[in-house]
Amino acid sequence: MKHLLHKIKHLGAPLALITLLLLPGLGWGANLINENIQSWTNRGSYGSYTQAITAGTVSMTRCMVANAAAATGTCSVGRVQMEASTGIIELPALPTCGIAEFHFAAGSTGRSVKLQRYNGSTWDDLTTFTGIGTTGATFTYNVNSGSSTTLRLSSPSHALYVHDIIVTDYAVASPTITVAPSTLTGFSYVEGSGPSTAQSFTISGSDLTTDISIAASTNYEISETEGSGYTTPITLTQTGGTVEETTIYVRLKAGLTAGDYNDEVITASSTDAENKTVTCSGSVSEPPSITFYFRGPSWMNNNPHDPEIWGPFNEWESAATMTFGDVPGWWSVTVEVADASASIEYQSRFSQDGSTKYQKAFENFSANPTFTTTTGEIWIDASQNNSFYWQGNDFYLLQDKITETQPFAEPDNHVTEFSATANSSTAITVTWNDSDATGYLIKGSDVSYAAITAPVDGVEEANATLVRNVSYDNGNWQFTGLTASTTYYFKIYPYNGTGASVNYKTDGTVPEANATTQEVPSIKWDGGALTTSWSDADNWSGNVVPTAADVVVLDNSLVSGSYSVVLPSGSVKTTILRLTIMPDLPNTITLTLPVENTYGASNDAGFVVGDNTAATDDIIINEGGVLINASGASSGNGIQVNSLSNGTLRINNGGKFIHKTTRSTGGTALAILLSTAAGTETGIYEYDVPGTSSFAIAASGRTYGSLILSRSGGSASYASSGSSPLTVKGDFILNSGVTYTTTMSGALNLGGDLTNNGTALTIASTQAINFNGTATQLISGTNDITFSGAVNITEGSYVSIEEGMSVTVSGSLTNNGSLTLQSNSTTTGSLIHSTAGVPATVERYISGHNNVADAGWHLLGSPVAAFDIDGSSFDPGASDDFYAWQESNSTWMNHKQGTPSQIVPGAGYLVSYETSGTKTFTGALNAADQTVTVTREGAGDYAGFNLIGNPFASAITWGSGWSLGSVGGVAYVWDEATKDYIDIEAGDPIPSANGVMVYLGGEETSQSLTIPAAARIHSSQGWYKSAGGRIVLVANDPDRGAAKRSVIRFNESATEGFDLAWDGYYLRGFAPGFYSVSNGMNYSVNTLPSMNNTLVIPMGFEKTVSSGFSIELQESIPGAVVYLTDKKTGTVTNLTDNGAYHFTAAEGDDANRFTLHFGTLGMDDPSTAAPVHIYAYGGVVYLNGPDAKASVTITDLTGRVVMAERVNGNGLAMLNAGSLPKGVYVVTAVAGSQVVSAKVIL
């Protein structure tokens, strides 16, 4: 038989190591560690291993190693695979450490892993490498340590690959100065006032050899305190080469003339360090103009001061303009009379706009009255009338007595985003976005907003506990020294100017914010009694058991390590004010209300926390903290809080609450009082309810972080119902033994992963599920999930179906985000749905050939709409191949020669890639029947063979439910493990993205073949084993890891010839040729009418380049005995008893080397008397069943004895009668008293 594949691989020479050593930048001793994994020991399963390298020993936990595995991007061919969550790679201790470099890749995007450093007792987090994806990338971290360093990778978010590890030696650091910010702008004041409001920058230094000197420019001055001490230069003293971060205040000097003072530089310097600068810009402005208006009688001016002003003025007139600049502001002027000794009464009215707004009286002209205007205008009315009069000496307004005190306008806008946050029991931070002001006054009160008094223009307020002036461009201030558990109210006022000329904005809506300081913990666990008992006073700080007024904190401030606390047993109620569980990681702290606690009453519980304060986090569980409600009460909640509003149980990310009781989840139970604040998105609420047939979880209208349904050591059923949405912001996990049923009409809003390790999960048709997470959401588990209702992937969300996971969507499927079906070396995610046009990415892992000619071949089919091969992940490189089969001329068409150009659904393709990796089908998923055309236009051995492909994102069953027409009932898939074709029968699965060879028989030259969507199933089966009723023989080539099977079946409707429905012609791959022969044709599946003891089936065998082989019986028919005869050696092997026959083969051996014979259990047993069956095939006479030595004679039809032999009773005997003339003979066997004769044809 001709080989189906005609191809020679071109092997490329590996790159010599010396090439690397000659590359620029790589020298001897530069790297402490440089590992590409290629020389490491292979580890085929997750486990704990060590690997010796030049630098020491690498320790691995929950890892696998493949020293010639898939490489992604530019990384090496070799990798360590870390298991999700638990994988660890610990590097050997190094004397120093410079830069740590790793090349990562993963099966999908969005993966992450921690880099940690050992501090002598625990592991400190250095960084988290995020954004690891399928394309592979290099990540680095500058450790830069001159002392002993041990690093490790840990806590990967998902399984990921580490391809290269490089750690450089420590490089002595250069002296460094750091400043921030490097630019300060907006310094200003009006000429004659000064200096400007101060601004600041921070400065620090590392690896210094001398102190830092800071020198300001000519027009700016600097200080280490905000209000005083301005000078230049300033010296910051280094200690051990370090200057800690220090704040330096900067202001524009007083006494400058009007003008701009931009781009002036403050310079920080230290020996051998690069100078760092802060560039300052500001301006001094001129005063604005003031216009004076007068009304009054005739004035005589005998005073030499200007201007001369006289009257009478009967109407308001402009008398003079004093120029101080061009910006109106708040101003003060001094009015002085000429003769201060005159004892005359005087009154004058001062107005901003000619109306009566202000009135000042001056007696004996002994005072210098002042007046303030906001408009830049002064109006003076000295008219003689009933209200105002003057007499006596002349009145003068003297120009040299007019003085400006604050030339600043009121800010136009208030700040935005004003908020307050409690930092501790004594501190609150307020933050805002600046407006157009140069400063901000924040005033607070512990009473109310109304108790805060607005500031007054011209009166600068001093800083105090609840009063603070903050300059522009800070945006926050922390008030300290506050009282615990107290609500503070704050208002913020923008202003311009300082001192007597300060101008506040108090109109409009003044921004407000409030916050409540945290409580002061009143009692902590110290474990002094060395027990877990809550009731033991020696376990508590102060040796007092907590009471209803106490705030309880379980942490590691007084006791180290992990520990557990158990609340009282019996009918005992425990009440406290607040509870916080906050271990130091990696410790865990667990508080349990035990099953032995039986206290219960309506709306009451054995453990009660809170005081009915609304919106208070009465219980806080931080990462590593666990609170377990295992109450054995027959009523009540077990654990509850007194507060009657949502948000009273706060499970922060990494914390856990376990509902381990049959008590209610409604009313005041904790399930309906969960906080939804930031930081609780993945806090765990777990149901682990014992001994119940079905438990109703709190679902309708509820919001969880992560939700877990469990049953410790058994099985449990959970149910949900209701019309309001169930929101799970984190993961939704069903653990082993769990059955979950839902009748909800409210949607399930899911922000994290969906994991089903319980029984098969079906979501009701009345419940839609909305995947709305911001990171990749993985659908995974050990059992199927069926969504009977709508499934929606929202915009910006990423959903992946994990390899091996099966998902069915009976309702609509809408993808406005991203949908991926993952794949690995053994299996692929599976999806069955009916919505047309759903965009998705389907992964197909393909193992590489690694320059081995018979390895790495795969048959493909596409589950998405047609797309171009060029530019896709399937586009073959120089050492890769991509073919389509052309039946009409029995030729593999090469993509590199132009055909095929596209991957089309329903068609099949043959591919081979040099390196292993994951390819992606991207496009609209096929969800409807797919019709292809199969032909029989060619000639020769492969006429009628067509390569088609599974066009769906799931497996399909072959034949069952198909309208095959003239297409044969036996099809062929390529088995990568055995390097050959495997025949499949009706009902066998064809995996997703797989190609399959089918045969068009009969007289048809072409036929349409529909691949029905109804044939879709969830299966990743790789061996295609059918149920009994057949005999399966496998020829093995152990040296090359190849195998070929041959199937013999029996069906009373079959014939001795080729039956289209049941027989399959032989197709050869790279395994030994092995087939049955009937009527001169070779079969991989041979279906015969019946099996009997006289049946002989010739078996053909064609060797490979190997010399040692075996033929094994893989499947058999119950009650049958299968004999294999090697005609070359004369060896007869009972495969039923021995399992396999081992032999050698040489070039030139007759292909028709073997025959297959059958016996019957019991009848072939030597201990049982049985008749001898006599038959002949191919010149050999067979005697099946003699139980002792027998005499055999062969006579012709004349009675002449032509051959006489004696045989041993070994169950099957053979006599070579090939030398006798062709004809009819009688064979007689005499065994003891038994004589059996039979006619045979030779």
C-alpha cells in the first residue's frame, strides 16, 4: 500500500552556545543564574521537586517541568509549569542580587504571579508581575541587594509557564537624589505686600557619600518649615548614605518690583550624584486703579497736597483717578482733614455706588477714618443737607494718605470632589480638586455643619485642631488628634490673599464632607490561657472576657501565628459591640460559634454583635480571617448583628464567613447584611450546611463578594428563588458533592469565575446570567454547566471556558465582550449553543514535531466562519506545514504554494508545526447545520476519500443522526499518540476543531453531506472505544511509539465483501501496516457475517524502520478464543490467554504473514472432551481442539493417503499441505477413541 503522507522534514542545526557568549553585554560572571530549563529533568505531573543548577538548588512546589516544551515569543524551548494558586519556584540563596528577569507565558491573557524575597522568617512581596498572556513576555525586577538574597515565584493566578530565569550580580548603586515635583508655578503677590504663599517639594537621597546641599535662585527663598526660617542654601545631612524624604518649602521673596520671575532654578547637589532641580515660576503684580467721586459745596484748597478738589458739585462727578494697577480688588483708603485742631463736628457719607450704604462720623477731625471698597471706586458725599453737613475749615482728601492693603480678587469657583475619610480612631483625611484660588481654608466641627462659622474677609484665621490653611496644588489634609467614634463635619473655603487683605469665597454652595473616626479597640486576644476558649479570661488583654460594650479585635499584635477561638457551648448568648478579625498574613485566625451552642430565639442568636447603629461595619473580616456559624440552635440565626441596615458584615477580600448551620439566612441573618464597599469584591461567603436535603440560600436581591456552596465530607443540595437579581462580584463556586437548583427569575450578575465541581449544573430558563467582570472570568470545574436562559457577556468583560469544561446555552448567547474556549495538550473547552453570529476565540493546542518526521501531525476543522490563513496563528513558518486534501488527484495541496488560502468550516486540514503551542480560531461561531460536498472523482487507492472537519465548538458524534447516503459508515481520525489513523464507528465522538477522513462509495461522483448541529455532544475522548461485539488487534512499534489497530466485527447482515455501512478500507500513517484481508482488499474495519471455529482471517503486516514489534488483543468478544498464527515462524499464540505476541520483522518479509483463527472457551479447554474442527486456508490444514496427541491422515478422493502426521494436543494444530495438488481431500484425525473426518479444499 502507498503511504498517505509523502514528506521529508528539514532539520535545522541548533544554535551553538558560543554564540551567546559572544553577544554584546553578556560576559562571564555577569549572571548569577541563567537557566533556560532545557537541561532540567522532565517532570510529567504536578509535584514537589528539586533541580541542581550552577548557583545551587532550585526548589519547586506543585510544578511540572518540560525541557523541550512549547515556547512562546522569543523564549527558550523548555519550561516550568506552575499550578494555579499553589505553584512555587524557589531559587537558591545568592550572595548578592541585581536584576531578576523571567520569561512568562500562559494559556490565556490576564495572568499574574508574585515575586517574593525571604527576610529570614517570612516572605516579603516585592512585586506582582501582571498581564502575562499567550504571546509571552519578559518581566524584570531590580532587587539590587548587596547581601544574601533568596527569591521565589508564588501564588500564580492561573497555571502559567516560566521559560527563562536570569539573575544578575549586584551592581554598586550610584549616589542618587530624588525630588518631586520638579516644577512649581503660580507664586504671586501684589507689589508692596510679599512674600508669596509658600509651596513645597520633597527631596530624598540614597547611596550618598556626602550631604545634600539645596541652593535657591536670587528671587526665591527656601525653608524646612512652612512659616519661618527661609534662607539659602540648606544642607540635609545624610546618614548611612541616605537622606529620608524631606519637605522643602519655597516662596517668592518680599520686596520685589512688579514683573515675572519665571524659570528660576533651585538646585540640589551631592558629590558624584546627578544634580536635581526644581524650576519655579511666579509674578509680582501692580496695584489696581481707584476712582474717586465727590459731591458737596465749594471747597478751597490751601494745602499744597494734590490733587486740588473743589466744588460745589451738585451731581456725582469723577474728581480724580489714582493708579495702582488694573485689577479691582478689596482696598482701604485713609481720609484726612487739613486742620485736625479745629473743634468742629463733621459727618460724611461713604458709598460704593452712590447709595447710602455706610456712614462714618468724625469729631474734631482727630481720627483718620478708613473705608473699604470691592469695586475699585470711592464715593464721598460732603453736601450740606439735613443728614450730612460740615462747617469750618476746609476738607481735604490727600493722595499720599491713600494706602492699599490687599489687592486680591475673590476666587470665582469652589473646589470639587470634596470628601472625608477616617484613617484611624484619631485621624481623618479630607481631599478635593483645586479651584482657581491660591489657598483653601478648611474648618471642621464635631457638632454639625451649621456649627461651622464662615470666615470674614480681611480676617485671616489661624491653624488649629479643626482649622487649616492649605496652599494650592496639595488637594488633601489630614486632621489628627481627633476623638474616636466621633463624626466630624467639614467645609472648605477658597481664598486669595493673606492677612488683612484675605478674600474668601463664602457665597454659592460651600462644599461639605463628613466622616466618623474609627473606634479604639477595647479588648484583644492574647491567648494567655493557651486554650481556644472565648470564655477564658486569661485569653484576653486585661484578663476580662468581652462584654456587650466591648470592641473585640482578633489579630497578631499580642499573639503570633495562626490560631482559633471557639465561642461558648450550651444555651449561652454572647454579645459584643464590634468584632474585627485581622491576622498578619500568612497567618489565619478562625472564630467559631460551635454546633454545641444551642441558644436560639426568634430574631436572636448565640452570638450578637452591634448596637443598632445604621451603616456600621459591626463585623469586619480581613484577609486570612474566618468566622464560622455552626450553631446547633433550633431557632434564631446563630450569629447576627443588631444593626437594622445593610452593610453591617464587611468581608474584605481574602476574608471568609462560613454558614455551617441549618439556621435561617433571612431576617437579621448575616447573608442580607453584607457590605458592598470597595475592597469586598472577593470576600468569601460560604454555605457549608450539614445534614439537610435542601437548603435555601439568600439569593434574591442579595450581593455577595465570592459565593461558595460546599458540603464537608458529603453531599448537599442548595436552592435559590426570587425575582430580584443575585449579584456575585467575585467567584461563584460549587464544590464537590453539591447540587444546586434555582427557580429564580432575577438575573445572576457575576463579576468573577464560575466553577462547578458539584453535580451537573442547570441554570433555570427564567434566570439570565450576566458576566460583567473587569478581569478574565473563567468557567471551569469537573462537571457540565447548562444555561437554560439567556447568557450575556457585557462590554469590557472577558469570559473563558477552561479546557475540559463543557457548557451548554439553551437560551440566547450575547457576546459584547470577549469569549474564549481554552485548550491544552489533552483537551479543549466545549460549548453548545444555538445563537448565530456569536464572536469568539477557540483555542487548539497543537504539539510540535521538534524536527521528527513522523511526529506533530494533526487533522483540523474550524469552529468559526471562514478566515484567511495568512496572518492568522495557523500561518505556517519555514519549518511548518499546512495542507488540504484534494480527492480528485489524491494530492496534499500545500498552502505555501497558494492553496488552500482560507480555513473554511466543514473542511479538514493536515498541519504540522515545529514547536508546540496554542493556535486560535477567531470569528463567529458556527451554530447551525454545515453542509459540505464529498466526491469520488479520483482513481487509485484513495479514490472517494475526503477530508472534512468538525465545524462546531464542541465534539460531535459520527454517523448517528447523519444522512450519510453513499458515505461509508466508518470514518477515520488521526491519533497523534499512535501516529496513525483510528477508525471510528457510528456514535463515536469527533472532538472539536478536529478533521476526519470519510469515504464516498457507490457509483456517486459527488454528494452533499450535512454535518448536523444536533450531533453536537460534550466529549474530549481520544481513543474512540466502542462497546463490545468486536475484536480489536493492535500492532505496536514500541521503539517509535507508534501503533495501528485492526477491527474485526460480526453482523449477520454483513457479507464477505465490502459493506459500505460496516467496513472500512485501510489507511496507513506512520505506524506499522496492519490490516485484515478479504477478497483481495485490505481493511482496518472488517465486518463478517459470523464467527466460527473454521473461520480463518488473513492479516497483513508491513514493518517500519524498527525491527521489534508486538500484536496485542485489545478487545475481544466474550466467550471467544483468539489465535494468531505467525506463518513465518510457525508460532501459534493464544492471544486470549497471553494478551500479546512479540516478534521481529525484516525487510522483504511477506506482508501476508499472519492469520487469525477462533475457538470457543470450554471447547478449547484440554480438560473438556470436545470435537476436533478441521478446515483449510491457503494450503494449510488446521485442526482446532484436539485434547491429546492425534494421528492425522490426508487422502485424495481415490482413498490414497497423500500425507500422514502426528500432532500434539495444544488446542490448534497446522499441517502444511501446500505441496499437494489443488483439489478436494479428506482429512481424518484419530485421538484416542475419537475419530473425526472432514472434507477440505486445498
